Amino acid sequence: MMHPLMTDTGYREPLPSLSTRKVAMRSRTSCRGFIPVWLASEQWWRRIVFESQLELMFIQLILSKGNVFDIWEQPPAMPYVDKNGKRAQHFFDFLVTWTDGSKTAWAVKPLELVQRRNFDREVALIASQTPKPFANEVRLFTDAGFQRHDAVNAARFQQLSKTDDPVADAAVASEIAKLDGTITVEQLVKRTAMAGRAYRAVVRAVFRGDLRQIRVGLIDYPTLVKRGVPSC
């Protein structure tokens, strides 16, 4: 298994962030940093900056969908006319380009802030003035839109997908093909005799759809799974 940032000619840095608004990395009130993300648009890794834990979870959740072509944090400001008729501008937190070519502009905010400031109304106003070439749709993402276990699973998937392991993936795929009914992740891992490598492959298989969880929750060793729809 090769380190994700290694190539045949040596180590290659992730591409720099494309954020058009400088983000202060130090804050006493929020979690800030960057995460290297592999993007189909670049065919390589790029640093994606986040300004809160909610934004980090958004990045991981959205990437786990499997149909992201590109993700741009803090794209150029969108000018609009506010409810008082005054000119204003808004920086969307993320602009996601999907593999079908469509684009979604996302505002990522805590639900408490949205409710306190009626931010959903502001987002709706901005959406009504956002040109289609910039984004086909505008959406608001809050901490009420997902379960904590979904965020943890997505974070694990991103971490466990950084390095390819075709041998473990093939071993797990072979056992999945034999399944008739349900099995725990632990039992499936034991059948491969590949320990942690197999567990990582199982998590990837769940997100590809090759395996299905019987009940929602963390993907862990006691988790019951069954054969899903084979990936293309």
C-alpha cells in the first residue's frame, strides 16, 4: 500500500486551497483547519479549508456520497439585493460540482444561528438572485440535517479510503459474493483472515453499496450487514 501523497516519482504536495476569502486559522471559539481531499476534477489531492467542526463534518458527509466532482470552499462572493433594497454580498461556504455537471451552493450554519437570525429566509432571498451559471441550486446545511453516527461513519470512510488496498478489497468482495443473509462485520472480517485491513475494506464496501447495514448506526464490528447492490 502506497502513501496517498506518493507517486511513482516521489512525494507530491496536495494542491493549495482555492478559497477566495482568507480564513484565520486561529480562533478561540471554533475549530479551524484544512483537510486534504482527493478530487476527480484535479485527479489529485487539494487542501480544503474549514472554519468549524460543522463545516468539517459537511465536507466528509458530502464526499461520502461518491458523486462529487469538485468542492470549492469560500467561492467568489455572490452579490444580491437584501430585504431592505440595499446591495450586499454573500460568501457561500461551499460550491459543490457533481459528476453530472450540476452545481450546488451550500450555506453551512448551526441551527441555533439559523433560527436566531432567520438565516433561512436570507438564504432563500440569495437563492432567488443566484444565477444558474454559478449554481443550479442553493441549499442550507445545519447540524439538524444528519445524525452523529452518519458524520462519524463518513469521517472513517474518508480516512480509510486515502490508501488503496486492492488485495483486501478483493478478499472482502469474495466473501460478500458468498453471503446469503446477514452477518456481522466481525464475522466477515474473520472470514478473510486480514484483520484491520479487511475492516477498512468492509467500510469502503458499505459506502460503495456492495454491503448494506441492517440498522442505522456506527459501522463497527457488531454491525449487521448483508449483500447490497454491486457497484458498477
